[in-house]
Amino acid sequence: MKSAFRALLGLLAGMMVAVAVIATIEAVGHKIWPLPPSSGNSKDPAVVAALLAAAPLGALVSVVLAWWAGAAGGAWIGYRFAGEPHARAVGLGVAGVIWLATAANLLLISHPAWMMAGGLLGVPLAGWLAVQGAQARQKRQS
């Protein structure tokens, strides 16, 4: 029971870190490369698609980097919090949830093809690499 509680705690902590990392990097990216002024309802997918089409490249790149860093940071924290025997599953689970959120975002809002590829391929890769790194670190310490 203790390991299941740690796994749940790891999943929650990993998700909180992932969301915080994504929000922070996106906010910094949009501060550096501000989006053009919107001329409509920001909840309308057509307005958001037009905004994305006019967005500076740096703003778009920072979003993809945020997805990768969030998946990696969340997977790392999830792995470290969960401990054995669930650490790997929790770390990859956090990355999986971030991948699902990324996929939903990409389905709901039209993005350039390179962002779609970067999100759908890069997010799980970043999570997997973070788990591999956490495992290697754990082996070195034991």
C-alpha cells in the first residue's frame, strides 16, 4: 500500500512540475516574442489559428521547448517521488499524460506541421530520456 501511495504522489508531483515548467517557459517565450494583438474571441479556434499563423517563430519554438521540458521535468520528478517498484511506470505515465494534453491541443487548434511533429514525437522522447537519466542516476548512487 505504501508503494501505491508513493506512486500516486509521484504522479501528482510530476504533473504539477510538468504544468509549472510548461507554463513558465511559455510565459517567458511570449514575453520575449510577444504575440500580435488579437482581434477577436481568444476561445474561438479560428481566431487562435490566425494568431498562431502571425506569431513570431521564437514564440512557437518556445512552446515546443516548453512541452519537451515539461514532459522531461515531470517524468523525472514522478520517477524520483514514486520509487521502486513503480518509478518507471509513473515517470512514463506523466510523460504520457503530457503527450495526451499536447495531442488534444494540436487537435483543437491548427498548428504548423513542424510543431505537430515536435510535440507528438518530442514529448514522449523527452519523457523517456528523463526516465532513462533518472534510472542511470539511481544506479550510480546505489
